[in-house]
Amino acid sequence: MADRLAAGLARLAAMTAAELRAEWQQRYGSPPPRLAPDLLRLALGHRLQERALGGLSRASKAALRATARRAAPALKLGTRLLRSWHGRDIAVLVDDTGYLFEDRRYASLSAIAREVTGAAWSGPRFFGLTGSAADGAA
């Protein structure tokens, strides 16, 4: 089994972008996502490894879901989030319907971060609510 997996991974490593897209179409039965060839190769390689060695156990999947739910801390009503972005001061108020930013209501911090930056950001990350800074917060 290990030899077969190694051979499959080596085959992926040698494929062109067009061959990777065809492999995706064959394996998944749908057009490949618009990803760089290296990312397609990684995704296809992951699928090969998963099939050869097995996927995550139910307990591991449940633990990952629980971790994801704890990732962003719950914010109390009235909390004010402040962030400076390219010389602009950003102030967001947490209220009972979501978030208030510049007299407009938003359902998520990510929507506000996208509005401010023009790019897809994680709202909790943009406002510094994830990672080591938030881990010690109570």
C-alpha cells in the first residue's frame, strides 16, 4: 500500500497543470477549482493519502468542529473594537443585532473587514481577536 501511495504521489508531482485539472475532473466528477497547479497537486495528494491511509476519525472531526466554535471569542453587548488601518481609525460597536460601523449594521466582523480593506479578511483576525493575543483574554 505504501509503495502504491508513493507511486501515486510521484505521478502527481510530474503532472502538468492540464493533467492535474484532468485528474481532478476524473476523481471528483466536477471541474477543478481555480487554483494554482501546486495547490491542485496538494489537494489531489491529500485525497490519495486519505484513501490509502484513512481519513480522520469521528472523534478527531468532532474535536476540530469544537475547536472551530471556540476560535472566535464571544463579545459582550456594548464592546467597542478599535483598529487602525492605513491611517484610518476603525471603531465597531457590538450590539444586539450584530455590529455597528459608521452608522451601518453588519452581520459579521468579516463583512466590516472586507468593507475596510477591500479584501477577504477574517473579521476576528482583522480586529485581533484570534491567536495568542486572544488566548489569554478572559
